[in-house]
Amino acid sequence: MVLGYHLILSAYGFWLPNDPRGSWSTFVGSWELYRFGAATTTTCRRSLAQRPHDRERRLAAKRALKYPAVRFNGRQAQAVGAGFGNRVRESQLTAWACTILPEHAHLVIARHTYPAEQVANLLKGSATTDLLRRDLHPLAGYAAAGWRPPTPWARGQWKVFLKTEAEVDRASRYVEANPAREGLPPQKWSFVVPYPGTCPSGEVERFPSGRG
């Protein structure tokens, strides 16, 4: 039985559909990007960030993007977190872990009546709404007259279904350790609640949400 999902939501331009290390996309919608290759679809559940690849080709493809690649600054990350929190409350989601980094966000979410893909879209939509409300949208300068700015998020999401308590706890620990890997301070979000794990004795052990 699926207990929850580990979701990764990428900012626009972070991980392209034809990234030589692999991607979760099945097509490339831009001719400018397609010149650097078709979609490199993979079903791998492990991080591909350190996979050997043609770095220059990857960076050249990024330079062909229609808009600048998005990197959330501190204030924008706070707005993204506020948007996530609003969606968690409004849709009665349960978030066991969350980290928002400059180019992507990680969340561990309990299984919901909504599919994982819908949960990811709702979270991204709420985060975008809060960025607009605070006048912090990173692509605001590229909005056509009378239109909203282009989305600051990449299409789709990376997801892993978590089927055991050990997998939930492992994913949560991984997510919460991410800021340190990028030289950033630990993060603690008000909408994150501890995961109720089970001890070998059968007693409930509640892990603090801010553990590393």
C-alpha cells in the first residue's frame, strides 16, 4: 500500500526534458531545445545529478531557453513556502517534510485522494499565486500586456511512491538534509508535521520535523 509520495518540483530551466543525465519528460516542446536532442526519459528513482554527462551540451541547451532559468532568492522561497502551506491547509494535505532550494523543492506528502500529479500541480499553483500576490514572481518582467507571467515551474514533477514506514522516514531525512548539501541553513515550515513512525515494540515514535 502506498503511504505517501516524495515529490520534486523543479523551477523553470532547472532540469530540461532532454538533459543528458535523463529526465521524467516524454517530449521536448520547444524546437530551440529539441536541437540539442529528444527527451531523455528515465524511470530511475535515484538522483541523477552526479551521473556523468556532456556538461557543455547541457549548458548550451539552457542558453536556448525562452526565458532565463529561475532561481528563487530567499524572499521568493518564503513566498513559495507560504503558498505550499496554503495549499496544504485548503486541500487537507499532510506534509511530512519540505525543503525549498533555489532551483527546486522537495516534499514528502501523505497519500491523498488526489493523485500525486494533481497534488504537485496544486502546490505549484498555490506557490505561484503567492509569488504574484507579493510581487515577487521571478519572471514578472516577461508577462505580456494583460497576461500573467510565464510559470516559474518546469512542467511535470519527479515522484516516488513510498510504500513502507522506512521509505517515508528515509525520504524525509533525505529532504531535510538537502539545505546542508547546498551550504544553506536548515529549514522548518509550519505546515510540516512529524511522521508517526512505528518502533519495533509497536509503540509510536514521533520524529521531530526539523531533524537532519
